[in-house]
Amino acid sequence: MITHLRSCCVRPYSLRSFVGLLLTVFLFALLKNAAADEQPAAETIPPEKKSDKMLMMVRSGATGRYVFGRWGAVTSSVRNLSEDAQTGLMVVTPSSGGLQFARHLEVPGRTSFDTTWPVLVTGIKPDGPVDFRYLNFPGGKDDGTIRTRLGDSELPSFAVLASDGPLGLAGYIPDPKDERKGEDYLMRLTQGLRYQKLGLTGIASFLARDIGHHADCLDPLDQLTIGDPDLAGHPMAVDAIQAWLQRGGRALVPLDQIGEEAVRSLLGDGMPFTVIGESSSNTIQLDLNEDYPVSQFRDRSVIREFDEPVKYLRMLPGAGEVIWSVDSWPVAVRLPVGRGYVVVTAIDPHVFVREPQQLENGAAAWTPIESMRRFLDTLFEPRATPLVTQEAAASHAAAFVGYSIPGRGVALLLLSIFPVALAVIGLRMVKQSHGERLIWLVPALAVVSAIPAILVGQQIRNVKPETLVETRVMMAGAGASTIVSDGYSSIFVPNPQDLPVSGDTGSILVAQSDGANMSYHRLVWDGAIENHWEKLNQPAGLKTYPIRAVANPGGQYRLTGTFDDQGFVGRLQAPGIRNASDFLIAGQTADRISVRRVDESTLRAGLEDVLDPGQFWDSTIVSEQQLQRKQLMESVFDFRDRLEAFPPTESLLFWESSEESLLRFDSDNLRIHQNTLVIQPIQWVPPVADSPITILSPFMSMRTVETATGGIGGLYNNARRMWMPLESSSTTLLEYLLPSACRPFVVDSAQIRISIRAGGRTLKVYCGDRQNLTLAGTYENPLGELTVDLPAEPCQAAARNGRFYLQLEVSDVTTGTADSSSLGGEQDDNYSISQCIVVLGGRRVEAMPE
């Protein structure tokens, strides 16, 4: 009996062991294949069999530090010891997820040099050292053989410092010839400013010659201070910095320290500064921009005393925003470049900082002077988010391709059909005592439940042919010849395949790391700007990839604008643009204005072209293409998750479409549809003096300011550039800044057009000088659009200073009007203004009459 029980116990256990052994073998085979896909190496060559003709060693490049989720750079020292030319392939794995980045090159005999190429560092890891592994393949082909260093049994690697973000690094390019290492006031200024803004002092210092051709090498940086006067002698560094600025970088450029040649190399031929001399003084009085609100900048001037005379340049700015000036000469100017900013200074850097009385532990040696908020915010705000989101680009591509990707809701619905149907019908069968029917009912329900999934899948598979939908945003400053054109490529393939993607302009398709699929994806650089992907496998369907693109139109983009009696007149220079449409101007107000293209280069816009709120074109019949672009435009002007509203200055926006891509997809039946949103800032040209001109509010800067009683109305939100609904009474004073090219300006006529809904209330409109406003009209129960002619004479005093003031007073609901109880339901007691257009007629004069 005991023996029988033992035998009964042993047999089941042996069966489970056998099944477990099979599962173990199966999992081992899977892991082995996955490892083979992730790293193609199959054999290790002992040290004595290694080739000594090509020596290749990889290290960190450019900034020397990295930020997870951003591109960086690696540098390889290559040496060919043989007399003959050799080829080599270096593969770097800086992150998880199977992403690899390689450099393929040909090395002439008896030569050695350094080469730099970009890598993408992904993953979330704590701050500190991280190992980058790399492989060398002599012969230029991946032969699947691991080659270790002499005496090592592991893959060659090097350690780098990486941070987990989201803040980027601050960089500094010093003058290598400057021997005053302990008196580097420019670095001290940068440290003091960064500590004041972020509480951090660390700075990555590197030389201009270490920067490669690619702007991606500078991607770890949020801010860069340039102190090398020989920057123009490093053209690759100049190209990289220019593209980095256009993508949202922020640079401090001391004109007095590095000279005009270096600054001009960054800002191009359109450098908006003219230096006419220099001055010096022991007493420096820094005067703040008078346009800045007193509520945010209490100290309007700062006086500094020095033992030795301090030099500053006398320069005339043709564009930009003056932050500080000395004796009416600008010494700190804020200039937008693409989506980035440059602060150009023209005075010794230690004027902007003080030595603290007591130095805190870990604090910077210097602290900024008073009222440096605009300076700090310009240089040390976080990187700007993309204007077009990946979700908007993917939705736009899906609409063009003609199908939408099933989301989680669709998948959940398809998966829930069978269990829900089985539960409902099964319970009914059990209650009717027909449970035996479930034997044939279960497979029948499974077949019926699979039909919707088959139909959804068939809908996806029936979309033809292979399609590439490219959506890009191209924004550059005046005078730029190489323009960043980043965006997204949405690729549809009906069957899974290895995407044959390559580029020859420096553009990169960014493949994301995939933790579920550990097969490697390798980006190989075949030259300075040529690259291609290997094993970039895409499943069937539509997938959207970010792209980092660079366009070389063969000329400079430029838009000059002025005014005549009809309104705006512009001259556009846009080489390479062949199919432009939907011209639009947006500025620093809530309003946008459609632009008419008179001829190939002439643009015009008047009062009749001002668009209704929320509109992007004035067409009465909207095309299918415009409907598809509407979501993209809404993404561009979406203020969420942005510290600054878009655009930073008056700019022209238009769409350019074609059947060409900056990337190459080797496919015979590929359908290409490319949309590029071009954004070009306006360079203002003074109108003809004493000729009548008309200035519209979309071309002015608008903001809410303090009233005479010290309050700030809530009708208009400055940060969001939008009108806000209110319920209680409000007094809102609006300040409009006239374009600098139109100053001094004599007002001959003034008019406003207000779209308002304020039933049961009283609206009073005032205009004139800020300290002496004049009542222009009183309106009871205003509803709809009001046209108010304003007296010109009271506006003259403000126009002398390039300003126009408009005050709107809206009362509480008038006593005796209908309320919610009398109407028998709820009533919206809010009032709102949806649009307020200011039209100023007058003329620019050489000098304002007394």
C-alpha cells in the first residue's frame, strides 16, 4: 500500500519536471536569439590576433557631458599605421532599448585625426557616471566579431557624466589664448546668473575646435556663453551654434569681448548692430528699458562705481529689445533667433554683477544686480517645447492616409465582445436548463466575436500605397542661410518591413528606444552629413517618427515690412519655396491678420484682412487641406506648457507643400506628401517720412498695465494673449507699443472696433496719455461689434513716446435688468470681449514738433 502511494506521487512530479525542462530550453533559445539580435558579435578575437593597422579609440565629445533624453556627441581618435588606405566602422551603444550609433569612414595611409558624430542618450538614470560601450570593425563592415582591448575580456567602454534632466547644461566657450584664468569675468557672470535663476553653478567648458559639424552635439545645453574672439575661424562650430539657437538655445554673446567678426559669424549678414565707437567711465549708470512695467521692475536704474574706467561700445541696434543702456547707448540687447534667443552685451561683464558680502556655501562668487529678471529669463528658461506636437502630426498624417490607428478603446471593445456575450448568453442558457448547448455555443461565439476585429484589420490593410507624410516647422532669424526644419515623419506601410531610410543633408530620423523589442537599430554616419538606418523595423500600419532636419535653400530668408496709407506692405525673399499658401501674420496681440500675395515677392494686409478670433485664413470655402492643417495651427498657437507665448515678435507664417522630403526612402511606390510651416520674423523698415500711413494693432505690442489707481484689470491676460470673461465690474488699461520704425509718430486719426457681449452693463472708452485719459464714448447694453472713433489730439502725448493707451470700463449689471429668476432659468452673468482692433492713421516724422 505504501509503495502504491509513492508511485502515485512520483509520476505527476516527473511529468511537471519534464514540462519545466522543455520550457527552460525554449526560453533559453529565445534569449539566445534576442541577444544575437541585440549585439551581432559572435566571436572574440584574442589580443595576439588583432589587427594593428587601424587604431580607433572613442571618448566623449564636444560638451563632455550628457543629458538623458537628448542628443550628445562622441569623438573617436583614428590612426592608420599602414601605407594603404583603410576603412573602419565604430559602433557606440550609449543607452538601452537597442539603439546604436556608428561612424563609417575611410582613412588614408599614415594619417590620424579625430571625428565626431551624434548619439542619442535615452533612459532614466540618476546623475553620475555612465558607461558607453563601443566596438571597432576594421574593414568597414560588421563581421560579427568582438574585438577587445589588449588584456581586457570585456567590451571596450568609456565613462561619461550624465544627468537625468529635464534641465539642460550651461556651456562656456573660453578664449584659449587668454591667460587670465583666475579673472575670467565672463565665466563668473554666467555662474552668478545661473545660480540666481536656478540655484546651480556648474558649467561645462569646452573649446570651439571640439564642436563638430552637427548641432546635435550641443543638444545637452540650454545656455551657452561665448568668449572666444576666434570663433569665426571654426566654421563647423559656427554652423552648429546657429542651428542650436534656431532649435531654442539661448546664448550670451559679449560683443565688446569677442568682436564684431565673431558676432557676425553667428547672426549672419543681417546682424542688427552698428558699432560707431567706444566710451569709458569710472561711474556707470545702467538705465532699464522704459517699456518694462514698474510693477515687475522697481529699480529703473543702477549706478556702479569702479576704480578703473569701464569701457562700453557705442552701438546702434537695428532690431531686438534693449534691456539696459548707458547714456542712451544700448549695452544689453535681447534678440530672437529662430526659437532661441541671444543676449548681446557691449560693456564689461562685471558691470552686471556684484561681489556678495557673505558667500553662501555652494553659491556663485558674484550675484546679479537689481532688475535683472528679463536678462535671467531670456538666458535660463528651460528649452522651448515643439510648436507642433507629435500627436497633432500623427493625427494629420492619419487623415491624409485615410485611416486612423485603433486606440486602446477600440482594442478594449474588441476584446470585451466575447466574454460579455458568453456571460450574457451562458447565464440565460443555465437559467433555462440548457447548459449542454454551450458545447457548440462557445466556438460559435468566438467566431462571431472575431468578425469585428477582422473587419478593423482589413480596413487597415486595404489602405494603399506606402505613404510618407512629413510635417515640419522651419523658423529662422534674418540672414540665416542654413535653416533648421524639424518636425515629424509619419510612415505608413501595409506590411512589416525594414525601413530603408537615409539622409544626405544632415537630417536625422529619430527612432525611439523600445524596451519590448531589444533588436538593435543602428544609425550609421557615412560622412559628415550622410547617414542611414540599419534594421529599422516597422510593423504594418502608420508610425510617426521625430525628425531633426536641416534645410539649405541656397540663399537667405528675409522679410522686410513697412506701412503705407492702406496698411502693411512686405517684401519676401524665400529661395526654394515654390508652392506657398495660406499667408498669415501673427504678433504680440490676440489678433491675426491674413496676408494677400500681390506678386512673387510683395505682400499686403489691411483692416479688411483682420481675422475673426480662432481663424487662420479668410477663405469663405475651406479646402480639405486647410481642414487638415487647422489642428496643426492650433497646436502652434497653443499656450499650454509654454513659458512664453508664440510668436515672440511679429512674424509671417505660411505653408509650403511639395512631394519632396529631406530624407530618402528607397521605395518604388512611395507616395510623399510634405507640409512645411515657414515662420519668418519681420524686419521693419521706416515708412517714408510725412507720408500718410495706417498702423493696425496686430503689428503692435499689447499688454495690460496698472491704472491710475494702481489696479490691473482682468479683461486681458498678457501671458496667454487672450481676452478673459468676467462677472464683476472691471477697469482695464491697455498699452500699445508702436513699431519702432514708425517713431516718432503723429496721430491724425484713431479708431477701435470692439466685439463685445455685455448685456445690461455700461461700457466707457477712454484714450489719450496714461496720466490724462479722455472719455471717448459711453455705451449702454453693448452687444456685437462697436466702432468707436477716438479723438486724435489726446493721443498725441503718448504717441511722442511710441505708445497708445486705451482704457475700457465695464460696470456691474445695471439695476432693474432681467435676472435669472425673472427669466425662469439660469443666466450667464459674465461679460466678455472677443476682439479689439486699433486703427491708427498718421505719419512718421523726422522730429516730433514742439
